[in-house]
Amino acid sequence: MKKTFFLFLIFIGSVFQIFAQSPAGIANSGLSYFDNPKSINTNFGYTQINDKSYVGLRFQPELTFGKLGFGLDVPLLFNAEDGELRTEEFEDGPGYLRLINYVRWGRKKKDPIYLKVGSLQGEYLGFGMLLSSYSNSISYEKRKIGLSFDFLIKNKIGLEGIYSDFNSESFTLLGLRPYYRPFGDTHIPIVKTIEFGTSFVTDRDQTSPLGETATNNTLEYGMNAWALDAGAFLLNTGFIDWTVYTQFGMLMKVKENSPIFQDDWGDEETKLALAYKSGSGFSVGSAARMNFILNIFELTARIERYWHGDYFIPQFFDVGYEINKDAKISSLPVTSASQGIYASLAADLINQIIVGGGVLLPDNVSEHHPARLFLSLDIPRLIPRIIVSGRYFREGITDFSEAFALDEKSQANVRIAYKIYPFLVAGVDYKWSFIPNEEGNIEIDKQIFPYVGLQIPLNY
């Protein structure tokens, strides 16, 4: 019953597009409108942050010139009481470099050279055994400057990778995946697409020891993981791309693990934790992208079956990892062997409706084997004058009632706007994320931002 419910969420939750998840070689289906932005947006409005009221605007141009794309985010928010400019967004970390949302060259798995610097969303390595749907920022307020890249030489030797945060205080999350296509320079169907890869992810983040709520104590000696994978296209035509893959991964034992043990564990949990060691997992899967009726409708689907032993969590480095790294690592010693499925579905109807959803669903959903849900929605032009978009992530789901709960395990962003004139819009942004408070602890950041703004699409 639980499995049926969560799988059904993919379809009613086709409400929504999976966080740019794209298995190797499969394009980020459903992202064509937002993956190639050419617009200038400026929103003026009122919001509350940490119980303080602000009035101001955000200047957010996104431009693309061939393979080069970039986006800015320039906030000018003034305190409603004293009129002072809010500068908290630029304190610590990269400072005023946060004005650059991203700079990108090429597109991953589409061009032989891909580079992106700035805010990272929906990142993955290989087929996602270790790192999938990863985001380097937990807060809209405290965006980080990271790096994502993918290089392919002569269609045979490649290297993809990610570095989460250029912060001089510490070495942060690094993921690398060299891969090899032994027959990539041939013209033999299927055989030329065979790919072998190996991934390594390490995190030694010591940048934010944020009080009692979220620390990086367990990362003093690093969190390390590695994986092996292999895949190939069975079909690769203008109508359908269909790939199959298999992967094996390991999460290495955290060397300094005393901070992860908890006093409230029961006997079974304590017994499992005392035997804690490196854990491993294995999966097989298939992904397909289909174009219908002259690219009017595009559908992407992925289904993966995984098996893992004790002390292993598939897709460990995900969109929720940065929220509380200690809590994520602390769950490993009490994670027992399990199996389940990962599935996603996404659709793009001529850039008018971009919907999809995804779920990581263990067979035995429980406190130590929770489900994870990804949802999003983009309707940029279908309804006259109305723009609707949304993103939602929820991990730690152990019961149906928790699937759409907003708490410390959730992130959400919803926008509804009305076009008053072609370039003038009025709308509301709702954001549920996380932010360090004045005491240095992580707290929930809930913002409602009604605004009036300019939205100027650029056609060139």
C-alpha cells in the first residue's frame, strides 16, 4: 500500500519536474525553456526576514549567448523601520560574489566541454549512486559559489566533477568521476555508447560549526565514498534515447565517529551502531527520453532497483545533504540492509507545461529506511497572463501524512504571478529553506514576498 501511494505521487506529482536529474547521456528533459534563459527580471516588493520587514527589489537578468550563459541576482532590500540597506546576504563566504548566480559554458552531456560556476542545483555524478539531485546551498539568502564540470575528449575519455563551495576556511565537498567509452570513436550502434566510470566523493567541510542545531563535527576526518558504474544506449535516435546501467558504491566508515552516537538509541540500534563500518550498495536501472510529434511533447522516465547492505544510503549526497551533514552521517550507523526503487517521470509540452516527479522508496519504509520525494512544476505561458512555478523536496518520510509536511526535512519554493502588461507582472513568491541566525544556529527561513516587477524576455 505504501509503495503504491508513493509511486502514485510521481503521477499526481507529475505536478512537477525532477530536480534536473539526468542519467549520463540523457538530456535534462523538460528543462529547455529554463535551461536556455534569455530574460531580464526585476521584482519590487515587501518581505519579512528574521522578523524584520524589508522593502526593495531584486534585479535578476539571465542571458545566453551561444554556449555561454550567466545569471545575476542583485538584491536591494531596505529595512522598513530605519531605511538601512540589508547586507546580511553578503556576509561571510564569497561575499559580494553572490551577486553572480551562475556563469555557464555548454550543457552537461550535450557538449564536450561543460563548466558552471555559482549556485548549483540538480547536480549528479554518473548515474547517481552517490551524488544525485545535489544542491550546494540550503538557503536562498546564503548562496554558495561552487563548480560543476564535464569534459569529454575525442568522445572516449571524460571527467565530470563538482566542488561545492569556494571557501578559504575549509576544503568542502568534492566529487570526481573519470569515465571511458572504449568504442566512442567508432560507428557501431549500441557498442559505441558503452561507458565505464568510477566516482569518488569526499567532504571535509569545517566552514560552519553552527551551534547545537547543525555542525560538521563528524567531518573533521572527512566523509568519503566511491562507486563504479557501467551503461550503454540501447536506442539513440531523434525519437527515443534509451539507456541501461548498473552501479556499485561504498560509503566509507567515518573515522572519528564518536559524535554520531546518540543516548536515546534502543538496544537494537546501539548494537548495530557498535558494529558500524563501511557500507555498500548495488543497483540496476533504465532511463529513456522520448520525443513525440515533432518535439511538441517530450517525456523522460527512469526506473532503478537498488539493494544495499548495512550502513549504506543510496544517493547519500542529495538536495538535503547540506541542511545538516551531522544528522545525515549520524543515520548511517543505524541503517540496516534494505532494497527499494528509485523512479522519476518528467514531461514537457512545448514549453507550456513542464512537470514531473521522483521518489526514492525503500521496500520497508521506516524510521531508518525513510522515503524521499522530489516535485516541481513550471507553467510559464499556458494560462493567459498567469505564471506558475514550484519546487518541493522532502526526505525522512516514514508515513503518508509526512509526504507534504513543511519542517526541517523540507525545502520549497512556489511562485504565482499575473502579467498586468506584457512586461509588467505582479505576484507572490513563497520560500521555505534554512538560514543561520544571529546565534549561529540553523533555523527555518520562511519568506512570503509579494511583488510587482518587470519581466522582459529577450529574443535574439
